[in-house]
Amino acid sequence: MASIEMIEAARDRLVGRVRRTPLLSSPFLDGLAGRRVLVKPECLQHTGSFKFRGAWSAISHIAPDVRSRGVIAFSSGNHAQGVALAAKLHGIPSVIVMPADAPRIKVENTRAYGAEVVLYDRATEDRDAIGGRISQERGLTLVRPFDDPLVIAGQGTVGLEIVEQAAEEGVDAADVIVPTGGGGFASGIALALEAKAPGLRVRTCEPEGFDDVARSLAAGRIERNSSQTGSICDAIVTPQPGNLTFPILSRLCGPGRVVTDREALRAVALAFQRLKIVVEPGGAVALAAALSRGEALGDTVIAVVSGGNVDSDVFAEALRQNP
Amino acid sequence: MASIEMIEAARDRLVGRVRRTPLLSSPFLDGLAGRRVLVKPECLQHTGSFKFRGAWSAISHIAPDVRSRGVIAFSSGNHAQGVALAAKLHGIPSVIVMPADAPRIKVENTRAYGAEVVLYDRATEDRDAIGGRISQERGLTLVRPFDDPLVIAGQGTVGLEIVEQAAEEGVDAADVIVPTGGGGFASGIALALEAKAPGLRVRTCEPEGFDDVARSLAAGRIERNSSQTGSICDAIVTPQPGNLTFPILSRLCGPGRVVTDREALRAVALAFQRLKIVVEPGGAVALAAALSRGEALGDTVIAVVSGGNVDSDVFAEALRQNP
């Protein structure tokens, strides 16, 4: 069961390994949103997403004699890179099970970090079954993408940084919008804020048509997405919220936010123009919500950017559509 | 005369106003360069470039009764935005004299920060004469782009951050490559490093064909560029090094580096892909030198990125040329 104590322990294991990302802002974005917008750019984290935090938290906690056999993970790309790099820095092998339609840069980078990549068909194959079989065969430890207390704790270290940086900015009340797939990132941040800055409240954000978390929060029970493909926000499309993450989200987060692909691409372009950061569409949904879906938000919004691993043609198209 | 004491005083005036930019890196860039490459991304600074530091340093030092009449500056764009925002935050008017061929985003942003923009023809008109006339007419204080001790001191605050961050990374010897126009940025950083981390040595970097600083350093006297137009690195094309900056550069910097526009655009694309930051071509020359011009560089290079104010079509073209 993830807790603030586990998050603080993860932070201690991550010291000197994780990058403390800054808090960014632009008067132009404040003007567009009609409120103060602070942006936490985890695209600047090692491997280009927050996932390195959870991967390091989990791998650094495995007993050394077990860890030496290696780790396995399944991921659309960002968790893959985080696990691959954390494994490499621990000097152990890693196998990453990835969907065949993941962005090219993510597959290439995962291989470049030293991982063995196993591709599968997102529409017809079950990644959990594939991952479980290989991990049994080789004695690998499975590093889950979100439904693991150690992974949730690692992602929650972003929440501890937000607490400190919001205080430096004089902010003691804000909506903290978090791009949400399986809910590991949002639930980790929510636990950190609950303990350290209860005036800051997490709101999940998802792409339209893949809003399993928003529907689950509304229904009070876990709901599934009907499809796993068709969103440009590939990084945060997951079948359903996790069995560990959903109770945390349900207890601590308000109603979930949903944005369109078009709104996400506009946020990608505005982050380019106004913040000088590279954000992938799925990583931009919280900023999109801050800019385009202001209803029921307070005077200050902290939009978390989850990742920046975007192919250059998608990025150029976002700029072309939003000159 | 700029000095370490003036830089430390500028830092004190900038506390809570300037953003402390992180130090970034990527194993992919280390591999390309064949050495450790650390990147100081001042594109993430307010207004998208380091220029906000020098502008705030100068404007915050003007006597209040004089300052209230306003300030004037001439700039291809980044100094313009830095002065415009620093003036706005001081609650005073600003007039910015800009070349008519400056990137559109820079002109628009300067106006959006509340400045009055006066355009001139870079090939046929003398911006110093235009700036001098308007400042006399309205009683405005001229904020020079580089040849002013207070501006040099403000830019030097980046050097103080580099000193601290290099120490955190265990680096006590490195080449610190700095994109160089008139030399205010490079000379300020060089003064800070001389006083606080003498194992770190500044090297200037310029675009091919506009290498007035490199030629001046080689000749031991100030040399001019034959042209002011024709480089994609608009941010760092200036007629010649300054009368105040050149003696500092000459005393503290090794031979100047020069890169091609093509190398600068490749660095723009690699910063997109590997660091998730948006860099303008002129701001990317130091990273380009680290990646493409390794001769006579040591084991560790710190490449300073000076700015990120690039039009989206130029950025998309850099990505297209470097897939």
C-alpha cells in the first residue's frame, strides 16, 4: 500500500539520480487561461518522462541477488525507457514488451538504453500474458507500469517537488492537473499533496474517448475503455485504472477532466511557443485542460507535463495546425 | 567595469525574479560528442532567453526618478523581450528599436510585453543613431544589449549557477561554450568562472561568416563582420565585439569556435529529440560545437543554450533536415 512514508523513502533512493525539474510559467499562458498557470515539465526528466522515477524506485528496492537476473516491463514507451535506463544504471539486463504501433522514437530509444524489445499487437494480444510468460522463463522481476506501491511512490516524488515549488511561488491552493493513464502518476502525486499541501488537489486528465478514469471516478467503480487504439495521446491510453491506484484516486481527486486530441495538439504548440519545451500529445493533456477547459478551476492551476517523447512529424503537424 | 562583485550584486537583485535553469544531459549526446556534455538551457528563462537577466540587472539599478520616464533598447529580438518584460514588471514604459527582418515571434512578443516597437532596416540604417535620438527626445534611459557593466553582470549570474551546478555534478574542469554576439553573455560568464571555478574556461562560439569575435581574439584587436545579414543564427549576429566585452574575452577565453548553419540546425533537432527543449539556431551554436567540433575540447563540455525564440517554420525545417 503506497503511502507518504514510501514516497519519502523513494525520494531518498532517487537523490542524485533524478533531475529536479523546474516550475515554468508564461504571462501569455496566464492570459489565455484567465488564471495563473504553473507548469511542471517532467519532459525534462531523464528519458524524457516521469517514468524514470517509478522505475528507479522499484528497481532500487529489489534484493540484489534477485535484481541481478534482470527486470521486465510492458509499456507503450515511456515506462519502457524509464525501466531500460534504470536497469542499465543498475548494471542488470532488461526486457521490454512494447506495442508494435508505439512511436518509433520510443522503440529506438528503449533499445538504445540497452533493453531487449519484444513487440506485440495492441489489438489482438495480451501484454500481461506475454510479460508474465517471459519473466517466468528467465527469472526476471516484473516492473509494473503503475499498479505497484513502489512505482506509485516513485512517481509521487514529483508531488514532493510540487509542494516545495508551489510554496516558493506563494501558492497554497491550486488544482494540480495530471495526465492519467493507469493512475500511478496521479495517485502518487495525490498522496504527496494530501500529506504535505492539502490545499493542492489533484485532478486527472485524459483524452476524449479514452476516459476510463473519469468514468470510473463518476461511477465509483472501475470502468474500462472500449478501445486501446485511435488516440494521438498514446502515452496515457490504458485499459482501465489500477486496482491499487483507483481507490487512491477515488478518495483524493475531484471529477476527472477530458480533452480532445485537437486541444492536446494546441497545448503542444503553445508549450513550444511560450515555454520552450517539447511535449508529447499525451503529456500535454493537463496543460490543454488548464488552457481550454477552465470551468470549475480555481485561481491557480499547476499543469503537470508527463513526457516529451514525440516523433518529429507529429510535432511539426501540431505546430502547423496552431501557427 | 564589470566584476565578480557586480555579478554577485546582480544576483541579489535577481533573487525571486530570475528562473534558475537546470543542467540537462543525455547519454545519446555524450555518445555523439565522445565526451560528457552538460547543457545549460537559458531558453527556459523568462522571455525565452538569458537576456532577461541583464535587462533586470540594468533596469533595477537605475535611480527611481530617472527610471520612471522609461527605457529604450535596440535588439534583434531577445534583448528586446528581456527589456520589455523587465520594464513592464517595474511598471515603466519601454521603446524597442528592432530590425525589420527580426523573427515575427520576437516582434510580436516584444509588443505583447507592452513595449512600443520601432522597426529599422538592418542593411541601410544605424540602430545606434535611431536609439540615441529617441532616448534623448523622451528622456529614456538606454539599456545597451551588451556593452554595459550592469548588463554584463546580469548575464554573469548564469556563470554563478553553472559554478554551483558543475560542482553538484562533480565537474571541476570543463570547456564552457557560449553563443556569442557582442560578448556580454560570454564575458559575464567568464568573469564568474574566473572568480569561482577557475577550472572552467569559456569558449565563444559564432556562426560561420559572422565570426567577428573569433577573428578579434586571434588578431588581438577588434575586427568587424563584413555583413549583418544572411545567417539563420540571427540572435548572435552583431557588427563587432564590444569595447567593454572584448578585453574580458581576450583575457579569459581561448580561441573562438565557429559552426555552420547546418551544424546549428542539427543541434536544434538533437536538442528537440534528446533534451526536450526548444532552441533557436543562434542559441544552439554552442551545443553544435560540442557535438560537431570536438577538436581541442576536454573530457567535459558545458554547452550554454542562449535562447529558444524560433519561428515554428524554421523549427520544423530543422527537424525535417535532421530526422
